[in-house]
Amino acid sequence: MTAVDIPRIDANDLRAASSYLDGNLSLQFAGSADSRSQGAIEAMLGRVHAEALRLGVPEVSVDFRDCDFVNSSCFKAFVVWLEQIQELETEQQYRLRFYSDDTKAWQRRSLQALSCFAIELVHIESKPNRGGS
Amino acid sequence: MRAECPESDDALFELRFAPSVALVSTVRRFVSDFYDELLKDRDASHRLGMATHEMLENAVHYSSDHRSELVVSLHRVNGQFLVTIRTTNRATDERLSKVRRALDEVVTAPDPMDLYNQLVRRAAKRTDGGSGLGLRRIRAEADLALSYSIEGDTLVLTAEGRFPPRPEPQLTESR
């Protein structure tokens, strides 16, 4: 596994971590994200963007399946991230693949709004919860 | 905090406090369990919990005297559950003016989801730390009706939705 310089989050009900394995850069979110986590998420996504460009990955995956709630301030951090990708030259742009839990309808609704913002860059995939529940 | 059942099939509680953001999340979990217990619908519970969180977080951020009130009520009306979420807080003239503009835009939007998508684009450009999405999300994502009143320096924000009753799970006979 290649080291990536991306901070973890483990505070205020939210846990988030990244991994880079076999050329795949991925993020996993768990818990709930309210305005206390906004700064940490912005910082994390800023680093993810820099690392995605450094590594030249075609896609970053974001696993929301263990996430119970994302408030509007934290949601905005993902919108800003997407806008940063959109502002890149086409050959530098990378896609975002969001994994949502198909038993949590709210995730699909929230992610749909992101998808509308940048339909060519966002892919949403429903999967069963990792715990199998 | 007060909890009561004024009639056999009604439920109501009120919170009056000087909340922190941490307490907003605690309240969201509590009311989500409350909605879930009464509505037996996980998706509706989450939508209502999200709306409660966004409303209360706004009240916490913008209350001019660091106090907020939350009232949640649930009544049976024509065979459906009518859920009402109401927050009350005092605010500055500047904040009241912004909220009035934002709410008028949401309340009069012919297509809430279309407006929400436009506002997501607008949010990306905002540099004041706010998203401007919380109230719109209640209308578009939670699919609740929003209304408000302003009296003096006091803002009362109300979200309301109707939910069909879900059948109780059938008990299976064990052998």
C-alpha cells in the first residue's frame, strides 16, 4: 500500500479514513456529520483532491454506507470538492463513485443532488450494508 | 422538557433550552427514535430527523439570545399521521431579513427539487461558511411543507408532513 497524506477524522460522532490500494483511492465515512465536523471534512477533502491529482487516479470512491446523517454544511463540502474537479482541465478530472446503503433511502436522495450538480463526474452505487444488516 | 399524550392517539413534546451543536445531534437521535416508534417507517423517521436537525441547527446558530424552542407534535388526521416540527428563536434584523428571502423562495418554488439543484450550484460559490441548503433540503429532500412567521424579533419556523400509518408487523407462530 502506498502512503497517502490524508488526515483521518475521529471526533464528534464522525469517523472517516482513506486508503490507497492497487491504484484505488477510497474514503470510508461512518457515524454522523454535523456542523462540528465541517472543518475536518473540508480539510480532508482538500487533501484527497491534492492526492488524487498527485497519484493521477481516474476515480475516487466514497463509501457512505455506514453513515447515518450528513448535515447541509458538510454536504456543501462535497459540492465544493466536485466544483474543484469540474474546474480542472478535462484530462485531469477524476470521477467520484459513491457507495450508498440501499436500505437508507436518504443517502440516495442526498447523493442524487450531487449527481445533478456534476452528472458526468458522479456515479452512485447502491450496495448492501457492510455489516449485512 | 415536557412529554404528554393529550389524546390517546396523539403525541407531543417540547424542548426549551440553550442548545449546543452537540445537543442538536442528540436531539436528532432522540426525535428519530420518537418518529420511528410512532410511524414505524425508517425512511420517514430519517426525513423528519434530518428536518429537525437542520431547523434546530439554524436556530442555534442564529439565535440572538442563545435560546431556542422545539415543539414536535404528531396527530392522527383522516387516518394519516400529521407531524409538525416547530422551532422558535429570536434573531437580528439582518438574519430575519435573510431568512424571509430564503423562505419565500422555497415556499413559492413550483418545483422544490429543481430549486434545490440550483441552490446546490449556488452553495459551491458561497464563501461565508454557510451552505444555504438546510431549509431547502427540508422542502426538497424531506418533502415537508414549510411555513414561517415573524413577530417582532422572533422567528417561528414550521415544517409539516403527512404520513400513512404502517401496518404493525405480524407475529409468526413459533413451533
